[in-house]
Amino acid sequence: MALQVLFFCPRWGSEHLPWEDFCRNVKQEGYDGIEYAIASDTTPKELDTAWNAAVKNSLVILPQHFDTYTANFTEHYDLYCNWLLRIRAYKPFKVNSQTGKDFFSFEQNKVLIEAAAASGIPVVHETHRNKFSFAAHITKAYLEKIPGLRLTLDASHWVNVAESFLDDQPSAMQLAIERTDHIHARVGYPEGPQVPDPRAAEWQEALNKHLNWWDQVMLLKEQQSPNAQLTISPEFGPFPYMVHIPATGRPVADQWEVNSFIMHLLKNRYNQKNEMPFKASMAPPAL
């Protein structure tokens, strides 16, 4: 059995669409599932609607945690644990977590990482500005001291923070690649976390830098186990990530088209036939 690569479409940027319409579009485009950034105040009705629409269209939902913002660590910890407890009821196969804060101490962020590990859910922690993992060299220290820490690699944030393509941090990048289970396939550049359009010739250097990192993750997964699994979410976002023309509010590129371009590029690059290793058959729980 070959390495399984599953592609997830972000709900981010399509919140205006009813779940049924969105899921139908996602399925028709060729994705395997949806990455759903679930706010703490999302209602049970909204969650149930999302899960039912995904199951109906044979899609899997990968929940994303993002909105625990409070600077008070005790409150932050409680809110984070409550979010994990709530999502656990849906039995997700994986959760992507934007975890902690860049200004929390190592020990504080470590407590949050340990809470995720104890939740009973497979949690991968996204490399993201403003979180514990905001920079390559900082995340390297966490990876060295926490052997079980697994990542969602979103190198676009690190490129932006370091104002470089990280050529001077090979050991940090290598360790991150070795610990990656999920990829956010967005292309950043030294002055921003998202190039205006990765299809344009002027952004090919940035695209190729990221492709090289993603290729390394793929190669390592294949070497580790022929039955390994990797999930990928093309995650080009809407405004303000997507550049808009001043005064008109018109985006310089179509977010859906750009994410589809990345998905199909990687699917062809990695020769994926879109065969699901499991069925999207779980109905939402009674909450």
C-alpha cells in the first residue's frame, strides 16, 4: 500500500456559502475533506449541520483550533481544554491546533501541548505567527525538548517572520520536516505570509522553495512506512491575506481557484488517485 495523501479544502473564505453547497463544491473539485476552523462560540446546530453535510458528500472534517486569545494563562488553559473536550465528542481523526502564545513562557506553552496530548485526540500544532511556534528557531527548541510534539507545517509564517527563505536555518527546517503530519500548502515570501498568486511567474522562486519543503516531507513519510498518511490543506486565504486592489476591494486573484491550483498541482506531483483509506460515515454526536 502506497503513502496516502489526503487533501482538505479550507472552510476559511467560504463561510458565506451554506454548508450543503460548500460541501458539494468541495467534493466536485476533488478534495477528500474539509479543514474547518471552529470558533469557541460555534453553536451545536452549526457543528451538526457541518458534519451532516460532510458525511452526505463523503467528506471528512479536520477541525482547526484558532481562537483562544486571552493573555491570562489560567483562562487560556481552561478555554483551550474546553474546546478540545467539545471537539472530542465528534471523534475527529486529527485536529490542527494553533496553540499557545508567542509571549507565554516555554513551560506555559508546554502545559498546553501536554493538554492536547492528554485529550485523546491526535493533535498537530500549526507553525503560526502569534503562537508558540511563531518562528523556526523557537519551534526547534520545543521539538528538541518535547519528543512527541507533531506539527502542521505552514512555512509561510516562518518565511515572513524571518524575512527570508530560511536558507540560514537548515537544522530547524529539517527537524520540523521530520515531525510534520499535516501541511498547510500556502506560499509565503519574506515580506508576507501569502504571495498574491502562486501561478504568476514572479512568484515561482517562492513556490519552488515551498515545494522543496513539501517534497521532503513526502519523501520522509514514504521512507518511514509504506502505510503512512499525510494530510494537506491548500490554505490561501481571503482578505487581508489575499491582496485587494486599493479602493475597489477587488481581489487580485480568486481564492478558490488558487487553492484548487495548489491541490491539483500537488495531487499530480505526488501521483495521488484520491482513494480514501476510511469512510466519512460518522454522524455528529448528540450534545
